[in-house]
Amino acid sequence: MKNKRIAILIPIYNESKNIENLVKKISDISKNYEIIFIDDDSKDGTKKILENLSKKHNVSYFIRKNKRGYGSALRFGFEKTRNFDVVVTMDADFSHNPKDIPKLIKEIEKGKDVVIGSRYIGGGKIKNWPLLRRITSKLTNSFVRFFLDTNIKDNSAGYRAYKNKFIKKILGDIKSEGYSIGEEILFLAKKNQAKISEIPVTFLDRTQGKSKAKMIKEAFGLLKMILRLRKRDIRLFLKYCIVGLIGIAINEGSLYFLTENIGLHYLLSGAIAIELSILSNFILNDLWTFKNNRHGHYMKRLLKFNFARMLTAVVNFIFLFGLTYIGINYLISNLVGIVVATLLGFRLSIKWVWKK
């Protein structure tokens, strides 16, 4: 980008084995990039290395005393890069290949506000990760997509480029201290109608030093962040669940009564029980849960809700039949189906039936 100031922002802690080689590789790509390290007072000699690097390369650094956390370091870095046009964030452990920096910046040149180096779109890869870590990452991304409605494949990726106008616009709203800052930024980006794109990158597990991420701590941080951002929707979901519990009581009670007392086949009983719970759920949700979003004609909402619940009923029915078929009690099978259908039903309710 001609005449544009580009910062490569790298939060670090105890990365003495990596930073010298990293600076060399970034500088080989372009000496115009200003490499900015945010160091949380490393204890492995990192400071001395940074001092030497700043004399030979386009490197600056900040030492934060008594501070910890990827998110707070990134926020600090964003404050220090306000005069730049583009900010690229990356890790110091070579999990992010510096050769991808120009690709990220090129997307910014095309008009994007946020560009993500993605592991989970076509062409994206992960190397040297154990199966458990892959599964955890996939589940986390699915969880974030569902609850924050980002529609992004790789929500947790830290390898990104930002148009600094966008960062300055949302910086005051970012609260995350840990790694969940990435997901929070994407939520704010969607909220502010930012232009987002993903490009494929290959993610390599670190070969030098130790990872700073603590899985349980970061999982709680992510959950806390989602609860903070989705307060209103969570209140709605709790109401929806209360209505759902009433529906479960009607569903399970009807299923049991029709099967055990009337003598109907459990599948026929299940179909009738599902329909009874659909009608009761709509009435209660319309009067209570989504009373402030009752737009349009009552019958139109009812038809949309019934159509949505037909879809969730199919899901419910599949679990009822499938789990019972493999030997699980039909009441338990039905309960599992209800839980899955409830999550899908809430999504359809807020996005379609009672859309804001």
C-alpha cells in the first residue's frame, strides 16, 4: 500500500527464542512495515533482544509491568497504533507465516475492514495439532457462530489485518482481557456492518517456547464475554426455555398418556405430543417471551412458528426414532430430541418468527 503506514502488532511473553528470526522474516518481506511488540514483562531475556532489534530494524516495543492477557495487550497495542492506516495482528511463535502478510493487506486494499487468516475455509490448513485440540477448536467456532451470529468460519484466528478506521471506531467497546478478544471484535464488526473477509492460511503449531493459552481459563473468558454481549438474548432464551419446559411437560405427559393409557404406538403418540407442545409454546412465547417483537399479523406469526417447529419436530422425531432404535428408552430419546430442537427453535424464533 503506497504511502500507507502499516503496523505489525505482536503481543508477546517469553518469546526470546522466536522474535529475532521473526523480525528478520518480516523485514525481508518489507522494510516499510513497522513491527510493534507488546511485551508483558518477559522473564527470559526478551527485553534485551528487543533493544538490539530496535537499533537494527523498524522495530518498536512497549514493556507492560504487572500486566497479563492477550486481549489487554492487543487493546494496548491498538491504542499505540492509532496513527497507522492498517494494523496486522499475529503471533510470535511462527504459527502464523509472515509470508501471508501481503495477502491480508491486499484484501484491505480491496475495501475490507477486517481480514482473517482462516484455517477453516477452502485451502486453509492446520499442521501438527493433536486431534483433541482440533475438535476443541471446531466446537468453539461452532459455539461462537451460533451464539454471536458472526457467520465466520474461523472466529478465533489471531492472524488478521484491520483497517485502523474500523478499530478506532470500536476500540472503546472492546472489554475482553484474554483470547476471546478476537471473537468480541468480530461481534462488534458485524454489529457495525464492517466488511469482513477470510483468506486461507496454514497454521503451524509452535516449535519453540510454550503456549500461553490456558484452555479452561480461556473457555470461561469466552463464556463470560458471550454472556456480556448477549444479555438481552440470554434473557429471551431463559424465558424461551421456561416456555419450553412447559412444552416438555405437555409433550412428555401426552406421550406417556397416549402410549401407556390409550395404547397408541409410541411414534404416533410422539407426533401428537409434539403438535400439542407446538401450540402451547407459540401462545406463551407470543404473549410473554417475544411480546415486544410482535410485528405483523397474528396468524402469519403462527404459521411461521408452525413451519419452524415442523423443522424442529423432524429433528425431534429423528432423535426419538434413532435413539430408541438403538435401545435407549423412548422417553429419554424424546428428551434428547427436545433439547436439540429447542436450540434450533430459538434461533429460528429470533431470526424469523419474531424478527426484530
